[in-house]
Amino acid sequence: MKFHDPNRYEILAGEYALGTLSGPARRRFERYMEYYPFLRRAVETWEARFNSVVEGLEPVEPPPRIWEQVCEDNPELRRRFEPKGLWSDLRIWKPLALFASALAVLLVVYLNFGPRVPELAPPSQVAMIQDPKSAEPAFLLTVVPGEKRIKVTAMKPPETAADKSLELWMLPGKDQAPVSLGLLPKSGSAELPLSEEKLKVLAGAAGLAVSLEPRGGSPTGAPTGPVLFQASLYSI
């Protein structure tokens, strides 16, 4: 790992905090954190950023039927979390307590009834797209070759009009034309599929760019609007 490049380890720290850095790459990064305090600080900074996003979420109350279904198989949960009154009495709880209980219930439902997902293939490349003026992270990207996709997380994306889209481009280099990789989400996360051909070119690409396009993407197959961001790809 090249620690002289702060962009590289900042991206990895963000991937680690988000949970998208998995497999051998995650374990290797954890070993590095044991010896390098600045890596731990970078992870803590990213965790604080993600926590600020979570704190802005509205509380969600699961339907009563989900609570009853969970408690049938987990009587201990009923004793620990159910108030003395009816389910409707939960509405008088403080928002933080309600949110925590809802998360606990949904987590148990997922663990008991959700699909068993195998460990994801480790990423091979990561990129952090930053606002050139504020240096704030706009998007976090992870290339996962084994699954032929790019995982994109919107951090602080720019505001765009309803009739506009942000399109991600691969810059192959050597005077080759940019190649579209898909549209970036205006919020939340998204997965962009990759063909075998794009995967091969991406492995040696000079970088990435983001342009402002008409809604739905460029009508010509090439960037038509202004280029808002550029970023480098880092192998891990």
C-alpha cells in the first residue's frame, strides 16, 4: 500500500467504514490499521460522515404483524422490547428509542428470514470523486470484477435539475474516446453493470470523469455537457 498518496488511503478508509471493502482487502487493511494511527483516524472521520447521514433519517415503525412474527420465534425479544401496553403505545416513545427498536426488529427479521448471501468478491479498484472546490467527497466507487459491476455511493452529490443526469465516463487514455459507464445516482447508492470488454479496459484506464447530460444520459454516446468531476482509479 502506497501511504504517500493520501487519496488512496482515504478512499480505502471510506470503503472500510461503509462496509464495501471486503474479503482479503478488508483483512489486509485491518492489519495496516493496527500499525498506522492515521489510518484509524481516517476511518473514524468517514464513520462520522456516514453517521451524520443516518441521523437525518426519519424513524420507521414496522407493521405489527412483523413484530408478532418475530416474537413467535424469539420470545426473549418480546420480553426485552415490547412495552406493557399495546403496540400502538410505541408511538409515544421518544423518536430515538423507536428508531432503535425498529432497527432491531428489522435486523432480526432479516437474519431469520432473509437470504443467505455469500461473501462478496473483493474489489480491485476504488475511486473517490471529489468536488474540485470544496474537496468534499461527492461519490465513492468500488469496482468489483468478480460481479462485473461498479458499486456507487452518493456522499454529497451536486444538485442537478430534474431534466439533467450525471453520467460516469471511463477515460481509456492514448487518445481513445471516453466510454460511458452509466448514470450516477442523485442520492443513495446504485450498481452499474460492466461488460467483460469494459472490465479489461477499466483495469488500465487513465481515470474517470463525470459530465452533466440531458435526463437519461448523453444522446450521442459521448459527453455533450460540461465535465464536472475527474478522478483517478486506485488498485487495491
